[in-house]
Amino acid sequence: MDRWLTRNAPALVLFVALLGAWQLAVSAFEVREYILPSPLVVLRALGGSEIPWAGHLWITTLEIVGAFVLAGVVGVALGIVIAWSPVLAKALVPFLVFVNTLPKVAVAPLFLLWLGYGVVPNMGLELMKTERYAKNGIGWMDDKKMCASVELVNTCMGVPKPVDCKDVYTNEFLTKIELPKSMR
């Protein structure tokens, strides 16, 4: 306990100091509660029974986990398509790069207008992060790196004789190396 306290004391002191400064600023400048509630008002609201915290916690958890799973599935699928189909890669990569360059703050109101407010629009915003999964295909490597690591690939696949580096993108490679690696 002493070791934990010594290690985390600076952060705890800063946190308490910031809460104190917040409370003092709200009280000293008489900021209206609906604009910026004080830490004590927030603490009272957390302890009160007017807000159904369990329901809000469930919806937030559903949005986070659902969006993560949806982004992972779509990202892995896009990565496979991009890695294995040069034609689709040429079509999808510019679109994914464009979507990734859009500021999420600017797109969020559009999602609200198009889809309304709820779980689905929130998951849609998270889908915009899919590009990080799909960028350049799953586990994309340039040819030099791929050929330099053929021995390692052959060992992981458990094949008795070496495979040419140009023959590496097969179903066996996908199921034994690429998909497990993409789930890290």
C-alpha cells in the first residue's frame, strides 16, 4: 500500500487540487449550475436516485462493445478484400483514406441527422475507425519483407518444404497467420 501511494501520490495530489480549484472557481465566480455544476453538485447527483445509472451504463456498454465488434469485423473483412483483390483495393483504399481524413467532430452531426440519435449512430461513428484495421490490407508487407521472412512463415505454417514468397497468400496463410495476427 505504501509503495502504491508513493508511486501515485503526485497524480492524486494534482487530481484533488484540480477538483478544489474547480469548486472554488464555480463558487467564487457564481457560475450557474446548469452551465458548470460544482464537483459537490455532481457528487450529489451521482448518489441521487433521479437518474437511472444502471440503464445508462448498460446502453453505454452496449454501444462501446457493439461498435468495437462491428469495427473489428468490418475492418478485418475490408482488410482481406484489400489484400487479396487489387481491383477492389484500388476502389476501396481511396474511399477509406477519404473517410479517415474527415474530422469526426464534423461528421457526428451528420450521423445524427441521417440516422437519428441512439445506439446505431454511435456505432456508425466508431465504424469510421475501421480504416486502421483495413489500411493496406491485413498484415500488409512489401515484397522484400515478405521474402525476407519466408523461413519464419514456413515454420509457423508447419510446411515440410519451403514455400515461395509469391505463394504465401493462400487460405492456409490466411487462417493460420493473418487472422490470428489481425486479432492482436
